[in-house]
Amino acid sequence: MSQTATDKTILVGKNLILGYRKGKVSNVVAQEISFCLEKGKLTCLLGPNGVGKSTLLKAIMGHNKPIGGTLVFAGKKLEEYSPKMLAKKIAVVLTDKVSTGNLTVAQLVALGRIPHTGWMGSLSETDRIKVEQAIESTHIGYLHDRRLSELSDGQLQKVMIARALAQDGEVLILDEPTAHLDLINRFEIMQLLRSIAIDQNKAILVVTHDLEIAIETADQFWIMQCGFPLTAGVPEDLILDGRINLLLPTDKLIFDSLSGKVQASNSFKYSTITGPEDWVKWVKTALRKNDIDSGNYISIELPSAIEKIKLISKNGEECIDGIGTLVEKLKSMKSGSSH
């Protein structure tokens, strides 16, 4: 399903053929790539490795011209922009480790103004204001004069985002910004990017493999898969109509729309499991993970408070402490019935 351009659209890709030219020979990586990137929204680009996500980013950044199709930025063909002008319009944060030397946080963020000042230029008052605004937007004021070598990975990633914001472009592109971060920092970075997109009316495009966090934070998904057109849509729509499963090229996995998680696609049968919704959900997860189906028990009654789990099986009724003990009991029963 193709996107329709709106008054928020800043970048349009139409029927792109992506790849590399070597002489007269073209090596096509992806084709039928069409999209609309909108300001004020966080868009996540997802897909397996090798489908052309990095090639698409290079095309958008003006580093690798598409073999075919058109890219239009703010109503003008992308190829008509000079590299210097694009650097003022599009800011990029890549996954490469930064050689920080002995710079402070403020000094690195100030490097984001180079497209405006040149390498040898000094910062004007306007430049300094942009730098301080970027630091404030990313909530790293307390790190202002700290050396980059003293920062954690999560802090350093926020500094890199601040540097990109200091460029003051309309588009911000990030290649796997949460790849090396722990769970809390992954959420913090993605929530930060979402708030920046909304509060500063930026078009933010993030390449990520972190599906769960992307669902929680993104306004739009672009899904790339080998040999197929780009699929774009609101994450919740893609989940409900099943297109989210384009991310899972094997029939052994499926995205479960109720739990919001990827799981084995085998048809799994449960007997009666009653109790609070959260208990039922996690007991089912444990049973499925341990391949314990309905043939191993008659019913399970779950506690509404801190009580015992009631298991009813062919051996009678039994009260059990905790899901772990329940699983071990059922595994033991399953093993016994197989002999």
C-alpha cells in the first residue's frame, strides 16, 4: 500500500531502484521503493539484513544516486541540491564508533554547525544558541563540559543526537541508534526521538531491528523485504492486517497481535486456563515455550491475589506455587505419559 503525500511531507521516493553502478553494469539491491517521509513524525525502517536499508539511506543522504526512480526533497529533485546544501537539510547519526579524542560534550555538539560555518569558521551568536538549544532538547545539560571519554554509551548516543540537532535540518536520519544500549536506554532514546519529531516538527527516520520498542514509539513503519516493494503504514494497522509478518520471512515465526510479540507459528492448543488476564497471558507463554499443550492437563485456575495455582489433571487436583513450579510439574507429567 503506497503512502499519499500531505502538507507534512518533506521527502518523496517514487519507484526507486536501489543499487550500485560499476561501469555499465548495475547491481540492483532493491526496487519498487516508494514512500513519503513526513515532518512531525517518527518513522522506523525495518527489515532483515541485506535487503537494502543502508542503500536507501545513502540514496536519501545524496551519497548514492538511485539507479532508477525519483527522490524529491521539499518539492525539488534531490539531485539538484549541492552536498553543502543537503548537509544543512539532512542530519545523520550513524552506528560507527566516534573517535572522540579529548572533546567535551559542548564541543562535539558544536561540530553540528560546520555545514553553516565551514570547517575553519567560528561560531556566531546564532550558532551558539543552536548548540545550547540542541543540548537542552536532549536533556544533556548536566554533561555540558564533560569529556566524551567519560560518558556511558547511552549518554554518548544522546550527545550524537544533539550534534545532529545542532545542524538544524528538517530531516534527521539515524542508523540503529539503540543497537548497543540496554533496555532502559533503548526506550529513552526512542522516546526522545519521538518527542523531538513532535515538538520540533522534524522528520525523523530510524533504522532499527528493535520491533517491540519501535511499535511503542513510531508513527510510521517502512518495511523492506528482499524482492518486494516497500510496505508503509501505521504500526497498529500493519499488526492488525497481518502485514507486520512481512518482517518474518520464515513460516516458523508469526507476530501475535494480542501479545505484541514474535512467537513460534505452530498451532498450539490450550485446555481451560482461568484467572486474571495477565496471569493467563504469561502462563500461556510459559506453556508454549516449553511445548506443554492441552494433552497434559485438564484445566488451570490462576490466583487473583497471592495464592496458589490450582492444576487439575488426570491425576487429580493439586495446588502449586508459581509458574516455574507449574511448568516443571507439567513437564514431569508429560515425560511420564510418554513412557
